[in-house]
Amino acid sequence: MAMHNLKAIPPKLSLFKWLLAPLQPVSVVQHQALLGHLLLLRPIFVIGDLAYVIIAVAAVVRQPGLIFSAMLVTSLAVFLLRIGVLISNSEAYRAGRSISLTLSLLTVLIYPSVLGLLTFFCFVSQDSVLQVLSATTTVAFAGALCAGNPTFPRLAMAQVLLCDIPLKIGAAATGDPWLLIFVLQSPLYLGALWIALGTMHANLIAALKSEYEHAKRADTDALTGLINRAGLKSLSAALEADMTHRLPLGVLYIDLDGFKDVNDTFGHEAGDSVLRQAADRFRNLVREEDKVVRLGGDEFLIVLVNCMPDTVLNIGYRIVSEMSSPIYINKTHETHISASVGIALGKTGVPDSLTSLMMRADKAMYKSKRDGKGCVTLAT
């Protein structure tokens, strides 16, 4: 379900924003996963979009004329446009490019409108075969929307209305009183669909939150709340997928000097307190988009994105300064440790992997230790 790094250009129209708003609060990452269901190509979309093309072909065969010929051409054009946009979105996602939500929403709303217009003409044609085919296709389309795409209930309901309202108008326009049953049952039918959409949407959101909570726990260090080594693998993959669109990365490899003495003197509980306080200090030095990782023991990693070299170096010096301040292991005792920092900077125009930058920063960190500890070394 996860759609990591899906970039979307948000729509400007308030209506489109409203249609894409989930009924329950979700995080940005969870919203990306929901958008993936809407924006990326899936077989169900191809099958569903073909349905009204088939009806248009049947209408041309049974009722040759300008109207159904025009509907066939329009249906094919919209089908090809829809598939083209979905393929383009999928390619953009794989390449790390941004996807236009406005264009995608327009195609999402156009094709049920065409189906609705086609259904209307089928009903007013007085051809009973076309009436049955178009009505069953519309009902099946509405059911498929609810079952296959409950990610955005307002949008799904808008699609249902765009194809269902013309059906009701067409049924009324035939003059056949029996077909008015379509109109009379509409409130019950649409109400049931909305309830079904809401229920499936709630279940989807609950499953999505559970999935991301589980992933977060697996990727988070239980002691400090920082990213752990498992999370570092996901971070590395995400950064490398997006490397060509960033300034060079800055990587800081940090080792706490004197931490073993704290453990030996005051015990592991005191050592855990030192690690938590160090993690808090590191977090307070960086921006929200930067990543702080606990590699294990007393080793940490900070990954700075879209930072100039001077900024990376400055943060390295600030880490050394912060870690020279006393750390309180309880209300009455304090201890002093320091931090040895190694820094590796990516090169402009040459995308370095996070792994290679970590190796360079690690070597620089050991040079800091050899040079007396509590200092910063820039990898060459």
C-alpha cells in the first residue's frame, strides 16, 4: 500500500482539494499512499474504462447515426487520455518526478461524465437493449468504484453522480412510468453507496495507519526514538531514488567519547539516560527534513539534505559544543562526555550513495578520535 516519495502538485481549486480530503485525519505519508490508488495505473482502471467503450460500439451498431458515432469517438478519446495519464503518472512516480493532481482529477471526472451522457442517449433512443446495457454498466461502475477505490469517498461519490444523474434524467425523459422507478429509488441507492463508501474508507484508513505504525516501530530505535539500522536501509533507498533532484548530501558520523566510562561507573540505566539526552540534542540541531539515526551503542548518524557545505560543517561544530555541556544522569549527578565527529560531503553533479558517504564519514570520525577526540574532521 505504501507509496514512498510520491510527489504530487496539489490542485489550486478548492473543490478539487475538498474532493481529495480523506474523511479522517491522516499523515502526509499516509495521504501519499491514498493518492497512489488514484494516480497510478492499475488493471481495474483499464477494465472499467473499457466498459463504456463497448457500450458505445453496441450503440453505433444498433442505432447508426451522428449522436452515437460522436459518443464512440469521444469514449475512445477519453479512454486513451485516461490510460495515457495513468501511464505517465506511473512513469513519473518511478522517476521521482511530480504528478499533476489537477490533470489526473480532470480525467477521473471526465470519464464518468461521458458514461453518463452515453447512458442518457441510450435511454432516450427507446432501444430496450441499449437501455439495459447502459443501466447495468452504470450500476456496475458505481459498485466497482465503491469496492475498488474507497480512498476518497467524496471523489468516488462525485463520479457516481456524474454517471447516475444522466441515467435518471434519461429514464424520466422516456415517458415510461415504470422507468421512473430508477428515479424513485435513487435516494436509497445513493445513500447505501455513501454508507458503503464510508465504511470501506474507515477500514482502509485503519489498516493504513496500522501498517505505518508497524513500519515505524520496526524502523525506530526503542530507546531514543531515532531511526534505527533497519530504518536506515529504507532511508538510503529513498534518498538514492531522489538523489538527482537534491543538493549533495551531508553526512555526520558521531561517536560519544567517554560513554563506556559512564556505563561502567554509573550503570546501564545511566548510560541509557545519556543516550536519550544525546539524541534529543542532535534532534534539536537539525531541521525536520534532516534525519538522525542511532546506529547502535554510542554511534549516531545525521543525514542533512539540501544543505550547503558550510551549514554541514557548522552543525558538526555545534554537535561538539553541545556534547561538551554536562549531562545529568539523575537529579544530583552529572557527567561529562564529548563527541568525535566525521563529516562527508557529496559532490555537486556526482550523486554519491548514502553508503559511500557513511564509509567516508566513519573514517573521518576515527581520525577525530586519533586527533584527541571532541573534534570535527572533514573527509577528503
